[in-house]
Amino acid sequence: MGGTLLAVTAYEFHAEVWLLVGAIIGLGVYSVRSIGPLVVPEGEPVVTTGQKRAFAAGVFLLWFAADWPMHDIAEEHLYFVHMLQHLLIAFMVPPLLLLAMPAWLARLIILEDGLPQRILRFLTKPIVAGIIFNALQVLTHWGAVVDLSVENGAFHYGIHLLVFASALLMWFPVLGPLPEMQMSEPGKMLYLFLMSIVPTVPAGWLTFAEGIVYESYDTAEPLWGISPRDDQQAAGAVMKVLGGFYLWILIAIRFFRFAAAHRAADEQSRRERHRQRLTFEDVEQRFADAGDPPVEVR
């Protein structure tokens, strides 16, 4: 066990992760400084403070999930850490990066009239994006795929890129930077609920399986004393509790906001109708304001 701990604490440089993070930062800075001033009307901000914060948080969480030590522990020792990786890559990072994207940049990338843009518009449709995302969620829990990702670092990295890309597509109709491509609020709540269903299937499978599902994580020297069975059950809990509840919390927040906005709109409508209603007192006051009728002179 001591050797395993030493292997985990020994730093390992992952060049591909730093290249990806550096490319995202570079493209973000170039877009804001070089492209934004050319397309954004004078006097309007190219990017807001909130978008800058969302971008910084998204990039940091992406690096944290993909680099040492989380990547090394997930790939070589504990499957529940692998699930935490997927939770960050699929449910945390993509929404933050979409919130960070200015509308003018999204329109240049997606709404321009070209073949790549037409493909992106098709892939970001709710049904298409949802099917792609959930198909990859199921695929990444297939035993052969999990074992190969443990044995092959490049394959593991590629799977994470696919999960990340599919998550960007899945989240786009919910909180993308283009309101015209988003669903209605009730549609968003139903969509997120459907996205929470599929992960519960492998979660239940992992939690209640009698044997060890993934041989690659059945190690003789478990890390931190966590047995393969406990690791497996913890992975199921991460998928069910953290992943599912996270989406349900977002649904609840959206529901309360939608209900509050609906109540405010109803109250405003009632006030408008009340102001427009003509009462007996209004008629009397208008007659009083008009004064006596003119007297006809013969």
C-alpha cells in the first residue's frame, strides 16, 4: 500500500492536458481581444465580468479533472474517482464555459451560413444532443471500454474529449449563449429530468452488483484501503446521488424561478387591468373635472 501511495503522490506531467487548457485560454483571449472589438457595437462590453469568472472557473475545473493527481488516481486505482472526473467534465465544466461564451461569439461560430455551422445547429437540437450524450454515457460504462481506458492513456483521454464535447451539445439548449436556440423553461426542466434518468441505470448496476464489474479496478493493493467492492459502490453513489441530485437541484431552481416570474407577470397584468377599469368614482371625477356644460345663448 505504501508503494501505491508513493506512486500517486509522485507528480506526472500530462502534456496533452496542458495543451488543451492552453488552447482554450488562448482562443478565449484572442476572441475577446481581437475579434470582439470588430463585431461588438461601440459602447457595449465585449465580455462581462460574470463571463470572465465563469470562464476562469470552467478552465480551472477542466484542468483539475484532467490532470494529476485526479487523472492518475482515476486511471490506475479508483473507479469512483473516475466517476468524479466524468461528473466534472460532463456536468460542471460545459455549463460554465457556455455561460462564459458571449452571444456575438456564439453567433459567429454557429449561426454563420456554412457547412460546419449547419452541422452544429443540427447537433445542438435537444433530441439529437440528448441522444448523443446519453449514448456516450452508456458506452463509457461498458466493461471493454472501461478496461481499455485503464490500459491505454490516449484512449482514456479521447473518451474524455468525446464526453466533454457531447456535454457541450447537451447543455446548449438549456443555457447556451443564444436565447433563440434555447427551449422554454418547462421544456428545459423536462429535458434535464430526462438527462438524469439514463445514468441511474449503470449506477444501480454498480451499486447492487454481487461481483466486481470491472476487472481493471480489482487490485490486490487497494488505494487508501478502499476495497474494489466499496470503490464500485462509491462509483454508483457518485453517479446516482451527486449526478442525479445535481440535475434535480437545477430543475428545482429553474422551477422556482419560473413560478416566481409567472406570479410577477400575473400580478403586473392584474395591476394593468385595475388601472384600465373604469369605476363609478372615475366617472364622477371626470364629470367634476369637466365642469358645467356650456349654456346655449339664443
